Amino acid sequence: MRRRWRGIAILLIAIATLSACALTRSELTPAATAHLPARVELAQVPFFAQDDYQCGPAALATVLQSAGHDTTPDALTEEVFLPGRKGSLGVELLAATRMRNRVPYLLPETPVALLEELAAGRPVLVMQNLGLERLPAWHFAVLVGYDLDEQTMILRSGTAQRLVVGERRFMRTWERARRWAVVVLEPDRLPANPQLDRYIQAVASLEAVGKLDAAERAYTRAHEHWPQSAWPVLGLANVRYAQGQLDAADEAYRIALRIDPNDIVAHNNLAEILLRRGCTAQARKHVEHARIHAKGGALEAAVNKTARRVHDAEALHVQPSSSECPSPTSF
């Protein structure tokens, strides 16, 4: 009986494995890949053979070089290699990318997204689990090509400059690493099939570590691509505010409000600028509008803080620092 149940268990595992393979393969159907070339190989992508446990620095150096930043694995090791873990984590690779004025864009968790970047001439940094779910062997590699007819993928991996693996085998290792994949972008470039929320999140992280010039270039490119969205303009306004360019920030926030008259961030931050200028009546109009739309949301506390500061300034009869305060109803 035990042997029988053991045989059934093995059979079920085999069926599950085959089902997973079939599911992965079904994502690269002819219909899903019809817009892509049948084969791509980015032969010009540099190669750095990794030392022991150094796949993170080697893979990151590869994609940074491809994005125009001259570096080597040795230059990155101290920053991204964790001796205690004998390896690197994705978060370290993303942080190191930002510090070099590049945008790390996390791709959607689909095989087609990988192929689209390759077809656009851009290598993809991927994480793989070469072991098992319960006994993982984490590995970073760089995807540089594919062949749909042969069902193969081509990687810079470990000590192999051109590692050709079966599509299904690659997909299994990538699946076990939660489909983590990143492209490294120059600030004025977009991914092959950009998603607004993903891109803005990537650029906001660049802004958060003080890379304001790079963030400004990226937000400008995003505004060109998504002119009907307030998010890129808000990003530009925030960068200019951080740079002390209040007039430019004021203008950008007002552009954002023309796109979305109820944008909470634009109203709140414009109120902050007006408050700094002593235009308390105008600041109050904007912060009151923000409070209406922020009620019960994640931004409510921040807006209420601004509202209290406006109230205190009005109570102190703060005088404008400029005679050019806009009309309180000019939004």
C-alpha cells in the first residue's frame, strides 16, 4: 500500500511538472509573439565571467555597460555583494543602478515582456532559482537572445558567454524566482512596452535617492509619452520644488491641475508653495480642495498637516513676500 501511494505521489508530481511546463509554453503562443521577430541575439552585449558567488555584480555590470555606464563587476562588488549570504539581492542591484543615474524598470511578469525588450535591442537582467523551491540556488543572469522556432533562450550566465537553454527549462527557473526581471534605462529612454505606473514608480525611486537631474530627464520623457497623465508633470514639479525652483514648480503643478483638476498632491504642494510666498488665501483654497478629495485616503494626514500650517499663517496675518499672489479662484 505504501509503495502504491508513493507511486501515486510521484505520478502527481510528474503531472504537475508537465502542467507547469505546458502553462509556461502557452504564454508564448504564435498569437502572443506575432509582433516579434522569430529570433534575436544581442551579440554586442558585453560579458563578464563571474567569480565565486559574484553573479550579481557580473550581471549588473553587463546591463549597466549596455545602458551607457562604464563599470566592472569589481567596481560593484562592495556595493551589491553580501558576504553573509554569499551573493546579492535584487534590492541591492536596483539601488546600485539608481546611484548611477539609471532607471531600473521592473518588467511585467510575462515571458512576452522579456522578448519585447530583446527585440528592442535591450538585454534583460533576470533572477533564476536553479535549485528547488525548498532548496533554492539563486542566480542572476542576463538574457541576450531567443529563438522562437527552436524554443531556446540565450544568456550571459556564470562563466558562459553564450549559454543556450531550452525555453521551458529557462521558464521553470525564472518562475521559481517569482519572474523577477529588470531592464536598465538611460533617463531619457522608455522600455519597449512601457506601463505608466511601473515607470513612474521606477523614476520616483530615482528621485527619492537624490538623483534629481536624472529624474527630471525621465519625468520629461514620460510627459512626452503620456501627455494626458498628471503623474509625470507632478514628478517634474516635485523635482523642481526640491531644487528650489519655486516658479517652475508652481507652473508644473498648475499644468498637472489642468490635466486633473482634483489631483490631491498638486493642490497640496501648490498650497505649500503659496504658503512660502505668504499667499495664505490662495493656499487655503488649494488645501481645502485637497482635503475634500483626500478624506479617508492615504494622503489625508499630509494634507491635514498642510491645512494646519495654512491656518496658523492666516492667524499670524503673514504678509505676502510678493505682490503677485494669484487670484484665490485661479484654479
